[in-house]
Amino acid sequence: PETPSSSGSDTSRPPLKPAEERLMVAVRVRPLKNDEPHRVLYAADRKSVILEDSDKSDAIRQKKGVERHYTFDVVFNETSFQEEVYDVTTRSLVKDVLNGYNGTVFAYGATGAGKTHTMVGDRHHPGIMIRALNDIFEAVKDKEDEYSVTMSYLELYNENIRDLLNPASGYLELREDSRGRSIQVSGLTEISTTSTDEVMQLLQKGNKARTVEPTAMNQTSSRSHALLSVTVRHTVPVNKRDHLRMRIKQGRLFMIDLAGSERANKTKNRGKRLQEGAHINRSLLALGNCINALAGGARYVNYRDSKLTRLLKDALSGNCKTVMIAHVSPSANQKDESRNTLIYADRANNISTKVERNVFDVSYQVTQYQTVVNELRAEISRL
Ligand code: ADP
Ligand code: MG
């Protein structure tokens, strides 16, 4: 399992067995808008949706009853509130992260299907990112000496990584640690705060900095992926008498608002924008390939095809509890996108990960600081 860098310390891990966890797949159907044509998609019950899968006229459709059922872990219909979506998908992940597990929630779906509404929302309808941070801050309140909370927020656009908390810093590179096990974004801002107001402002500023390009499909289409990462580290003495031996639990929560999953040709992109579409498809295509491979039980899964899959490797295969929220519009003119999203989500249903708690003990002894100092020296000389 991934542990925080503990090199040079006396590390002993309690024997925890990894537990197999299936990826949770939720589907959220957004309300039909006034200017949209008729509805072709319904939430049938708490676990399934029906897609009228026919281009035939209403009369024929009724006669033949051409429709398809898709079943998931949970389905949210248009009357579901933000709070309910958070409670069912993310609240328990937050508890796990406070206990030293890793968790990931990602929003998938075509542009306009409701991903940003679910993940970010607005002031009156706060989304998952805000609610999760609130719960984390509430849990660590008045225990700042035991807990540290840090967060970062990045954008992946055109296979380029930008720091949404410091957009002026340009493109950032991915770097793997020497053992090739954990992946880092070098130079990414890590802020440490437990103020909800401050975080709201930072996220809003970050969202404004996201690359937004108008496309034929949606005026405010976002062609970028936004990844919010929150790390919670809990440090307490192993026992009350000995304050030199500390037990550290570290959990990380990834909350991801993916770019639109629609095909580039549907948005009638031309020139520069077509290339952007191609790049976005590269990341989402790679994600789809990984999901297919994992769902089919493949022995080899290629995460190296895109930056998104390199960043999500742990979330999909490794030590992480993962939730996918697939978003669909009920509208007839979004039927192809909705069908593709449902098929994608259906495949993801078969993935499981092995989760393990990130707990380790550290002895603070002078001789061991020497090793840490040497490592830091080596790090500095590499910069
Ligand atoms: P995406 O991020 O997938 O492109 P958005 O979240 O921006 O889509 O949603 C598109 C529009 O639909 C926005 O105006 C948003 O407020 C609205 N919307 C999306 N989902 C819901 C919902 N569940 N309830 C009410 N409005 C929604
Ligand atoms: Mg969006």
C-alpha cells in the first residue's frame, strides 16, 4: 500500500489485510429543461433506469415497448437533493479517509448532464466537494494538534496539468517516486486550511480559472477535468507514556469533475477545438480502456496512455475505495450520450479494488533524522 514517506524511520505496520471492495456505481438523472424535447430516460426505481431505446415514432414504440433497463448500485432521479447524493455516495468515504483509507469520487457524463452541479454546485446547493470538506473540517475541529489537512486542486486540459490554486504557475509535470509506486504533480500548491469559507473562495476562484471553451453543444461546456485532492493525516503517540513513538494514519480523498464524455464530432468542433476534443477523448478513452480491462479481469492494464489514468491508477486498481457517479440527461436529443454513459457505467460495475488502511508507526530518534536529512539533500540536488 501507499504510505507517506517514512524512510529512515522505524516503521512497523499493524497486520491489516486488504479488503476487496467493489467500485460503487451511482447514476444521477438530471431534470428535463423547458427548452428540451420529450423525455426518453426515466429512473425506474432506486436502482435502475429505463432508456427508450428506439428511434421509432411514439405509436410504434408503445406497441413494441422498445426500452432497455440498466441496473446500478443506486439511481438518483431529478427529485434527489444534493444532500442525499452526498450522503449515499460520499459521506462514508469521508469517514474512511479520516481513518486512514484512500477514497475517490468521480463524476462522469456528457457536457450538460450535471457533473459540476453534483461535484461543486452553488452557494444554495453545495455539491460533494464542499460537503466533504465541511465534514472533514468538522471532524478535526479543536484537534489541530493531532490532524493535518492539506488540499490541492488541479486541471487536466489537453493533457496539460495546471494548478487551479495558482494558475499562473504554468504547466506542471507528473513525477513518479523512485519505486514507481506513487505519482506526484511537481510544484502543485498544497494548502493547509480548515476554514470552510476560505475553501469555498479558493474553489470558486479555482473553478473560474478552469479552461472553458464554448462548443456547439453547450455554451458553457467545460473541456477540462478538475481534480480536488484532500489529504488527512492523523498523528498520535502510540501510547501515553512514550511520546517518541508516533502512530500515523493518512487518508486521501480525490474528488473529480471529469470533462464531457461526448464524442468530438457531435460537438461539431473544428480546428483547434477538434484537437482539444481528441485530447479529452484520449484521457477518457484511456480511462474507458482501463475500466474495460479491469472489468474483464485482465492481468495487464495500461494506465500509461494518459495523464488522467496515471493519476487515477490507485483509485481504480489499488488501495482505494472508489465511487463513480454517472450523469445523464433525460432528454431525447441526448439519447446517444445517455446510452453511452449508461454502458460505460455498467462496465465499471464489475471493478473491484483492494483497500488497506495507511497506518504506520514512526520512532523519532536522532539517528533516524540523519537519514531523512540525507534524503532531503538528495531531493534538493535533483531539483
Ligand atoms: P456538466 O458539468 O456535466 O457539463 P452542469 O453541472 O454544468 O453539467 O449542468 C448543466 C446545467 O444543468 C446547469 O445549469 C445545472 O445547474 C443544471 N443541473 C444539472 N443537474 C441538475 C440537477 N440535478 N438539478 C437541477 N439542475 C441541474
Ligand atoms: Mg461541468
